[in-house]
Amino acid sequence: MSSTIKLYDALKRMRTLTDLGIPFSFTFLSYNGTTGVSDGFKTINKAQLRKGYRNDQSDKADILIGYVNGYDKNRWFYLPLLMKFNGYTIKP
């Protein structure tokens, strides 16, 4: 079994798990596009995806992914900054 996964394969699996109601974990590099600041790596456990922006709502609709975790409010991460998904490392 490979320990890596392609970026869009990971996103597809995240969507499938969300549709099935199964939480997953992932790690991403945080980034605030407004301030240009990162708080480093963030690991989210018990996450599920949520509805994101439509293309007519944001120019970042394709890369800004909405999620919730088990005990927090709605959050976002940039898809290109996804580093791990359920223990798999994202392939460049």
C-alpha cells in the first residue's frame, strides 16, 4: 500500500467520506491571504467538508475548501496547501 496520494484523489475521497458521514483527518499549511501570514501546520481530526463558495462568489472558489471539525465552527483551507489526508502524504 502506498503512503502517498494525489491531491485531487484525496479531495475526492474527502468528499466521499463526507457523503457517507465518516469523519477523516488532514493536515494543511495555514495561510491568511489578506495578511500574508501563516500559523504553520494545522492538523484537523474528525473533519467533514461543507459547501464552499461558487465561482461567482469568489475567485478562489476552486482552491478554498470549506470544512467543519467535530467541535469547531466553519473553517477554510487552501487546497494547494494540503499536506496529509488520513495518514497519506499528498504527492506534489
